Amino acid sequence: MSQGNKTMLLDNERSMIVLRATWEIDALAVLIISALDGEHEEVAFATRGVTKRIKQLNSVIMSAIGDEAVDNESLRKIA
């Protein structure tokens, strides 16, 4: 593992396990957002907001693990 100020890299197997989990989180968030059509407006707005934040945080995880080009400062701005 690299322990500089840049990205901490995981071994390939662990990276794939974590990436698969984040891909599933992303898919579930998309499903929740699409399922809200037709719900009560207040519930839909609140749930949509929470789900969008889940997607943002999941994106940070995916980028931190799988995209060495994204620097830590960029990740911190979202997280």
C-alpha cells in the first residue's frame, strides 16, 4: 500500500470487492430515485435528497479506490 499524501491503493482483489459494493449502492440509489415518482411530494423530495447524497458519497468511495487521477482535495470537497 502507498501511504503518501496521495491515494491509498488496495490490492486488486480487495479493490474489486469494494468497487462491486459501491456499484451496487449506486444502482440501488438510482432505483430508489426512480421509484419515488408519484409519491407524496414531501416524502419524494426528502428521499430524493438523501438518496442523491448517498450517490455522492458512493462516488467519492469509487473515485478514491478506483481512480488514481482524482486527488484527495477533490474528494474532500464532495465528502
